[in-house]
Amino acid sequence: LAVQTSLPFEEVAVRAKVSSPLRALPVREGHWDELRDASGQLRPTWRRFFDLLGDEGIAGLDHAVDSIAQQVRDNDISYNVYADNGEPRPWALDLLPFLIDEAEWAKLERAIRQRATLLNAIVKDVYGPQTLLHKGFLPPALVFGHPGYLRSVKGFVPPGGQYLQLVAVDLARAPSGEWVIMAHRTEAPSGLGYALENRLIVAGVFADQFRSMRVQRLAPFYSRLIASLVEGGRAAMRGEEGSPHIALLTPGPFSETFFEHAFLARYLGVTLVEGKDLTVRDDKLFLKTFAGLERVHVLLRRLDDAFCDPVELRADSSIGVPGLLQVMRAGNVMVSNVPGSGFVESPALHGFLPAISHSLLGERLELPSVPTWWCGEAAAREAALESLDEAFVIPTWPGVEMNGRSPRGFGDGLQPLAKWEKRIEAMPDAFTIQELFPGSHAPRYEESTIAGRSSVLRVYAIADMEGGWSVMPGGFTRLGAERQPSVSMQYGSSSVDTWVLSSHPSSTLSLLPTPMTPDDLARKHRTVSSRAAENLFWAGRYGERAENNTRLMRVILSSLESNDAEGLLDTMVDLAWQCGLLPPGAPRGGYTSASLERMLVANLGEGSTASSIGQNLASQARASGEIRGRLSTDHWRTILTARNDFRDAIQALHPVRGIERYDRVLLTRTLETLSSQLLAISGAQGDRMTRDEAWRLVFAGRHIERVATMATFLRTAVKHRQIATPGGFDLLLQLFDSTLTYRSLYPGRFEVPPLIDLLVVEPTNPRGLYGVYKRLCRKLVEISQAAGRGAHSDFSEATLYAASLRNLGALCTTDADGMHAELVAVCDELEAQVSAAAHEISARYFSHAKTQSLQVSS
Amino acid sequence: VTIEKAVLSVSHRTTYRYSTYVETAQHLATIRPQNTAWQRVIAHEESIEPVPSYINSRVDAFGNDVLYFSLESPHRSLQMISETTVELTPRWASLDPAATPAWDTVAASTRFCAGAPFVPETEFCFASPNIGLRQDLQEYGLVSFTPGRPLAEGAIDLMHRIYADFKYRPLSTSYDTPAHQAFELKSGVCQDFAQVMIGCMRAIGLPARYVSGYLRNDPPPGQVKLIGADASHAWVSVFCPGSGWIDLDPTNDVLADLDHITLAIGRDYSDVSLLRGLILGGGSHRVDVGVTVLGLEGDDSNPEPEAEPEPEPEP
């Protein structure tokens, strides 16, 4: 490839007397250079940026890159890629922002506003009078043939005729410097959350530049979005008192952009829901909550159209809401965007837009679309095949089946058109040809070098109920990987923050809500969705389980190390096996100290088994992630750090798989660190959470787990007849975290009755069975009162049982074999009780019934 | 004997039985007959057991009257009964297949060309959930549609061939079997016969749609009972300029006329399934469908319910 003969970046760097050699590679010929003008001089925006950065700033860029990576990790920003076995990939965020000056932006803003208006007008026409079809401005194939045209929506008119509230437009800059529209996204445009997260991080790294260059803020745009949804919600309330309930509908944690859904919901202050959290009754939409059904008036949806309602659309959708379209047509919920706009995303539409704009708006397009030919129109097809040798061949609509071949067959990258001619002739409607568009190259910092990468800018517009559009001053810019013709986050592209510069001081408004009414306040603390309830409960259980297992692991490892394990080996194997520290298939006996240790260490990590310490930490993080909005930032970060630190340490522990040697000191330190982190987490749960029903569920989860584990510890020691041996005595005290208390109460005494008294009867011992059980019972009563369902009893049967735990005399009796049979029976009974309580909670308050689709053939 | 008009009465019963309780259910039913130029609805009544907690109906994008209902209390069975009486008028007296326009001219008129007039029937030219546009169907179709052949002639020939080449075999396909699979199997039920034939015609550019309905199952003396008469039925409608939509029944190799009661039209089965829905809970289920269609004595002149013979017991 030819190389542009412009001056390299060093010239400027020299002027700034930079010690680090910052080099800018020339961009490929035929691309607009965002960084430099034709003479090789920095463009004014970038000159100002680097001037403000100064020598020190340039020298610190590597550090800034690390800081960004650290923040992405700390905030757990991720992107799920289907190909990666479901393991989320850290979000790819680059250092340097994409800069747009004020005059340039004014043009873009106008064009995007026009494009959004036009797209809504097209959707409105197609679901209404269809004049575009009748007048021949829109080919029937692009509507009737497009799976995104939903016949269930035909004839439906949303309030204000506003089908779209949110439109995303992808833009790129031609070699001439002119902007061109590459694509529209209307179904469920992504990136709005990532754009904000990128901004929060990058604006922090370049705080001085951000301020001095007067970068326009994003927050007002998001408050306008909420205002628009609230307005739509009021229409759906039809005069009902109070304020509308807004929910963000996500496909769930396996969705590509789940992180963004959770982030947006939290930032906007709306409820994050999945389809199974919602239910339709009559013609209204409800959220299933811990305390019953609660109306939902607005659904900001991130589900693709076809999956929204399995009754009327795809019957195999398990992530939709059965009956949703019925509610929407009845006017009782605002669904944003209205399902059915998928057909305007077709690339084939571009060629028809100039005429459509003229017909519907009476305007010329402010910005052109990328040159595109729809093969279904013979004249266009012939023109494209004649004039182009190579082009992108793209499906006109998604999911086109060509004699059984999936759209994958379309191939990536530029295609020699001669090779495609036959296939196109056989099914012309299905093909769209797009010319290669050489997008501008934006600067990307890579280890003391600035390289040019092709860029695509995504900009968002939102509508108010009167059809007025506002454009977000900024957006979501993606940079292509090297030598990659198209830009997609799925194929290793990266994203950058987008700065729209301004000559006026920008508004410092953050997300300020409209003034609250007493009704808002009344609603505020009530909603705990059934799914949130389930996650709260499990976050508590996993946290407690991780804590108990970590303690057990530390106790076992230190016994094995101090060589006094011989008599206790069987007991420890049994404990480890019951608590899941050994894999389910592992033998239950026949270990030496060394082989047990190896087996335990091999089973620490996340991948090993369902109940390993690593897996419990991961599960705790997952459950907590779904209720992140209820946790303080510190609390959430501690949960994540505990998981990440442990995962990293375990990986460092086994440099090569299968090697039996490992760093024992590192392991000890890792488990110590983990213990303190888990302590911090349970501390935050005890001290930093609002004591509402959400907190009670965490508490119940923890205490159910604690009763079961402590009962297991005690019973196992008793059954192995270790309760009266010095080693077993000590082991129990350590496992119950009661060594210090015992020693101060009974110095120098090793007798069973005081031990049982402390571990079982004593109500002040935080791990004593009676105390834990009693607190659990009280919480269960509170939970069923909070849920307010008279139909259920108060878990009273369980409460009664607590009395027998206080009978020290009975607990200390031994049978003819010298076995504490009563103690074993009590432990068994306790375990059965809490397991029943867990099932009861689950059956009462969580929604887990499976929907199934039913059809009959004629 | 030339019959002027026919009065038919339908009794259609669908029963679902579930192995465990269904907690809530939402259903769509497309079971209300249409009034058309040749079909007059004399009476229609439907009943649902248990009584739905919510019920509502609307006219869909194809003009069908669709019933939506939900059941919000636990139930172990669902029964829907629909009783319909219609009067049918013969409609093919003036059809001369040889005089219909050449199929290729019609196909060309459905292709988009800037400035050409809009043909609304092109809605039925494209792929639909159960019917893809495929080369194998196209090749099979072109055997009947030779260049320049009158459209109705070609369509009737195609119907003859499908009737001859395909076996009527219940249970060889299911409700969601796509047309091309039934084409490979060369067997299926009325739904598959119809969808294959539609696929062949769409693949060569002709607008073709799916008709759901019932078939008379008490044949007049001396005539054989038609296939598919004990259940609901389906056939094909192809658009022919000058004649309108022509209804062909490839399962029986006849034009749909005085034995065919029209319920609904759509692109394929998925648009007009008689009863579909989503249930919460329910375990496994069993479904029984019974359809009885009888001709009434006295035909058009005196469709008194008293004159109606008792419906036969369910098959």
C-alpha cells in the first residue's frame, strides 16, 4: 500500500521537547486523517489536546492506559461474546478520545435529527396507510418480504404517532472529510450504556483537557430520555394517580451487552427486568414482586422485536413477555421502541431514502447514505454489477435462507462480484451491494506510537412525545482492528470516548430527576422483584458458603502442615467431601496427608467443581451483580475484588497444569486475604444495607447456610468420635470460630459439656447453633409479614423446634457405644428444618415456573 | 344435479388435558368464519371452558377475526367448542382456466420497478415463517408453469401433480414442518400439501396464500368422503388478475367450492393456527380435536336448526 507523504508526528513532539519518542504512523492513502491536515500539521483540535497534555502528560500515557484497564476491571465492564464459551470479555476501551469540533457537530446534529424523524415517519406510514408502497417509493419486498415487518403491529398507533423514541445512526467520514450515514439501528440499539461508561473513565483520565476543551456533557441527554419515558408512561396510566413505573427489559445475563443493560438501569433509576419477571393480567402488564404484582407502565426494551411476545411473535421465545402486544395495543404500556421497526435497518433501504424524504418530509437529505444498490430492482442491480468489480455483498434482511444456506454464506469482506452474479440473479431481492467505504482514520495510542484506525461513530437521538428529536452530544465510536474492512465489537474492535467540543461553558447538570411527589417516595422502597429476591437470598448463601469453606480449607491445610493430622485425616476427608472441597467423583478415603492436600489444592478454582471456593465466589458475584443497584459501591467492589484476586492467585499458583508443586506461601496468603475480604462483605451486609425485606433475604440465606454447615461440622466430628479427642476438640473450636471465647471462658479445660454448651446452646455465640437458628426463625417471620400474604403460615413449626436446642443435658448424653446420639439427631433435624425453610422461601417468593409453548396442528 | 347453494353446519371441538395444573395461560384462536362474496355466515357461536378471565377480539392484518383469551386460575383442561352455520354459493361457473393471463406476465408484474403500479397481492409473494423461497420448489413448479401458459391452467396442473406425487400421511409431519421438508418427504397432511404448493408458486413469483377452514364430511350419496374431513382443513389460494383469488385444494385435487368453509387466510399455517397459546405449568398435555361438518336439508331455503341431524359422536 502506498504511504502518505505527510510529515510524521515527531515534528510536533520535538517542539514539546518530549523525552519519550511519540511517533505517529502515516495513515493509509485514500483515508481522511482525523489527526493531521493535508500538510501534515496537527488539526487544531488535536493540537490543543496535545498542548494541554504537555510533556508530562505525553510521558504518562502508558500509565493512563494501565489506569483505564484497571478501571474496566474494577467496574467489571464486560462484553459477552457468544464464541467465547460464555466467558465475558473485558470491555475494549482505548485511551484517546474521538474529537469533533463545534461546527462539524452542528451539521451532524441537524442531519441525525432529520434522519430520526424520517425513520419514524417511514415506520408510521408502513403500519398505517402504506402510501410509500402505493406510490412506489418503497418496494414491497423491503416491507412484506422483511421478517422485521410485524403484522401484529399493523394498524397500531402509539400516542403521538411516535413509534421510535431511540434511534442510533452509524456515521463515517469520507476521504473528502464529508460525513456519510452507514446504518440505522432502531430495534434495540446498543451502546448507550457503554458510551456513558467510556465517558466516566476517559474524562477522569484527561480531566484537564476535558474541562479546558469544554466537552459537552452527556447527562442532560439521559435525563431527557427518562423524561420522555415518564411522559409516555403517563399516557399509559390513563389518569391513574402516582408516577409511572419504568422497567428496562433485558434478554438476561447471557446477552451480549448485559453489562450495559444493568448499568443503564442503575444509572437511569429504572427496574431491570427479564421477561420471566413480568406477567400480563387482563390487558395490563405487571412485575412479579416479593409482595405481589405491581403495574409496569413503560418498557424500555433491549430484546429484539421477534422475541418480545411468544403468543403473537416467535413462539419459541423464552425471554419475552406472553401477551405484551395485547397490552401495548390496549394502550396500557408504552413499549419503547415499538416492535416492528426492524425493516428500516435493512441496508437495501438507503437507495430509496432521498425520494422517501422528499415525499414524507418535503426535504432533501442533510447527509447522504453510503452508496448502496438493492438487487431486487433490476436497473440498480445491473448498474452495480456493471460498474463495480469488488463490493460488499450483504443480506437485505437477516435470517435469509438461500436453499438452506445461512447468511454466513455471504462471506466477510470485499467480494469479487463476478463470483456472485449467478446467485444474485437467482434471488435478487435477498442481496444488497455496498461499495467499499474508506472511513477516516482516527488516532489510537499503542505503546508510544500513534496509529490510524478506521472509525465508525454511533450517535443517538431521542424523541419526546411531540416528535421532537434531541441528539446526544457525543456517542459511541468504534475503531477497527488493523486491516479489518468493517468495524464490529464482536470481531476485536475497540471503542473510544467521543468528545464534542464547544465554545460555551457546558452545562454542569448531572442526572437530576424531576421533583419527586409523595407517591414516588411511597413507591421508592417497595419494589423487590421476585428475581431480585432470589438473587438476594442466593448472594447471602454463596457468601456464607464461601466463608465457611475458606475457613474449613485453612483449618485442614494448617493441620496437614503441622503434621498432627494422622488421627483426624478421615474426619477431614469427610468434612471436605461433604462441603464440596473435594470433587464429587473423588474417593472418600485412602488419602495420605500429601495426597489430600494435592487434591484440595487442585479443586480450588472456578472451573473445577460446582462447590469449589472459586465457584462460590463466582456465583456470589453473579447473584450480587443482578442486585447491584442495592449494594453500596464499596460492597460491590469488594465482592468483585474477592473473586478476581482469588481467581488470579489460583492461576498464579498453578503455572503449568498438572504440576504438583505449588507455592505454599502464596496459597496461605491468598486464603488469608480472602478471609478478610469475605469478612468485609458480611460486614457490609450487616452494616451497610438498608434493613428492608431485601436485607432480610440476604440474612436468611446466610443463616440457612450457616445452620446447615455448622450442623455438618458438628455431626461429622461426633460421628468420627473426635469430639473428645484433643485434635477434634480443637478442630471444632476453629471451625466454629470459637477458640478464643472457649479459652477465655474455660482456660485449660477440655471437656465435652462446655464445648457443646458453647457450640450449640449459648445464644450469644454468633455461630452457636441455637443462636443462629433462633435469629433465622425471627427473620423468617418478618419476611412473611413483609410479603403480606395471609395465605402462608409463619414458618411457626420451625420456630417451635428451637426449644430442644437449649436442653444441654439431653445433648450431652451418650448411648451404650459412647456416641452422642442425641446431638447427631439434633444436627440432622436442624439440617432438615433449614432445607425445608429454603424450599418454602423459594416456592413462596421466587418465580421459577417454566413457561411452555403449546400449539396444535390443523 | 346442479346445486345452487349449500348450507353447511360445523361443530368443532378442541380439548386439551394437562398432566398437572396450568397456572396461567394465554391463547389466540382463529376460529371465526369470514363473510365473503360466496360465503354467508348464518350463525356462529363459540364457548370456552373454563371461562376465560379475559377475552377480546381484533381484526388482524389479513382481515381475520382473531380471539385472544387468558385463563388466570389453575386448570387441568381447556375445551373450546365452536358451532358455525354458513351458506355457500358456487363460484367457479365463469372460470375458464385457458382464458386466464399468462403466468409469466403476472409474475413479472409483481417485481418491483420504479414507477410501476403497486399490486397489493404481492404481499403473498415472499418467504414466510414456514415457506422459504427455494430453488427445488421453483424447479418443481416450473414443470407445470411452462412459458406463456395461462395461470389457472398451470396452477390446476400443479395441483394434479402434488396430489399424485405426495402421500397423505398423518403424523409424518408436525405443525411446524417447513414446506421444503414436506417436499423432500413427499408426504404430510393438508397443511403440508398446501404449503408445498404455495412454495412452488411463490418461488416463480406468483402471489399465493394459505387458507384455513373446514371440509364437508358427509358426502352426498355416491360420492367418496374427502380426505382431511374429520379435522380442520387447509388449502391454497393463488392470485389471478381478472379472476381474483382462485382456491385450490391439493389434498383432494379439487377447486375449493361448496364443500369448503373458509375461516382465515394468511401467509402460511403460522399466521392462522386455529388455537395457539402459551401456558405456565401443565406438565405434558394431550389434545383431542373433533370436527363434524354436515350439509343441512333443504339447503339455502330452510336452514332451521331443528332440521339439523344430531352431530355424530367425536371420532
